[in-house]
Amino acid sequence: LCCDAVSLRRLVICSVLQSFQQLTGINSIMYYMPSIAAAVGFGTNTALGQTGINGIVNFLSTFLAFIFVDRFGRRPLLLGGALLMGLAMTVLALLGTFYVSFDAIGRTVVESSVAA
């Protein structure tokens, strides 16, 4: 695979795309969705329901992605997705910088200006 330039380029592009997909964190969210929903305050049945809804949306979005790829092509969608992902990660980094701190024993504290 890495003997000629064309194959090496394809291998690198595929590896980088797969790495970026893993870095989005959606696999972790889908795996830990019941725990996340329970930690937020939903009951066990509701948390499992949230997982089911997440799976259904993921499944149906696959067909929507097929339509978009056929209509617009892969390259514009990948570039647009990378741009939006970079913007989202920048916003999350800024929010983490300004609203997350640590207490005296190292626990994470999220500061909020919303009154409870």
C-alpha cells in the first residue's frame, strides 16, 4: 500500500479521516448515553429511551447523508464538516477556559451564571 505515491496518499487520507471521526467523540456518547442521561437526572427508563432516540436519529441520518453525498459530492461536505467541527471545538475550548475550574482537591467545578 505504501509503495507508490497514489496508494500512500489514499492510505494517509483514509487514516486521517478515520482518526478525525474517532476524535469527535460520538462513539463515547453513544456508548455512555444511559450513564450520561442518568447523571443529568433522568430516570433509568428515560435514560434508555434517550439512547433509543439517539440510535434512531443516527440511523435515519445515514439516509440523509446518502442524499447529500449524491447531491453535493464528498469533498464539499467533508470540508464543510471539518470547518464546522473546528468551530464547534473552538467554542467548547473557550467555554471550558472561562466556565470550568477546579476546587481545592482537584474536582471539576462548572461555573454558571444561571440562577437555580
